[in-house]
Amino acid sequence: MEALKNIEKSVPVIQSLMKHFEAGSPELLGCVTEDIDLRIEHYRDDTDVSWQRAENVQDLVGLLGRLAAEIFPQGTQILGLDCRHLGDGWYQTEFVQTFWYPVQDQKVIGRSLFISHEADGKVDFLREIVTSVEPA
């Protein structure tokens, strides 16, 4: 039982945050600091993502609302979430999800890389680079 507690403590917060995102749970806000620094970028994609950033929780709430309406109106399903600790609270995460993407009017598989930092049990920095969005 003690080993299970140690495993649970070792789960990166970014993993919990993304599980709450998948569930559409407002509990994800408990996984970030008040001054979260978040940006989503797209590799070789002409889509305007200038609005996909947050400098605090209030910005994040607005961003999540817009993502829910414009990008994930039918939600998302995580296919892969592989985190690697880089040291000093930094993580690199490979993220794969499937969702109905209104921009392409079809179900897609999206692949992203995250660089995130956590301190005191919360994510305070997150950069997502969407590397591909392809038909499912």
C-alpha cells in the first residue's frame, strides 16, 4: 500500500491536469497556479492561434471556454500521455488525442508536445506545440 501512495505522489501534475481537461472538469483549475503562463502554438499551420494563451487563471477560464466552443465542441479523448521528468520541476510530455475538429469538419488525431513546469504541486508554465492534426 505504501508503494501505491509513492506512485500516486510521483504522478506529474500535468498528467492530472490533462485528465481533468479530457473529463471537462473544472477541477483542472486546481492544478494550476494563479499566475499560470500558458501558450498553445501550432507547427506549420495557418490557423490563427494568437488567442490561445493565458497569463493567469482568469485568462485560462476564458481560453478553456473558447476551446470548448470552437475546437472541442464534442470533447476529446486522450490516446496517449507520456511524461518525462527533466529535473527541477520541468516535464516534457507527448500528448495524443482524438476529437471532432470543426475547422476540418471531421474526426482527427492531434499530436502535441508539452514543456511544462510545476512548483508546489501546481503547473505554473505550459507550452503546447501542436505538431499535427490528421484525419482519424
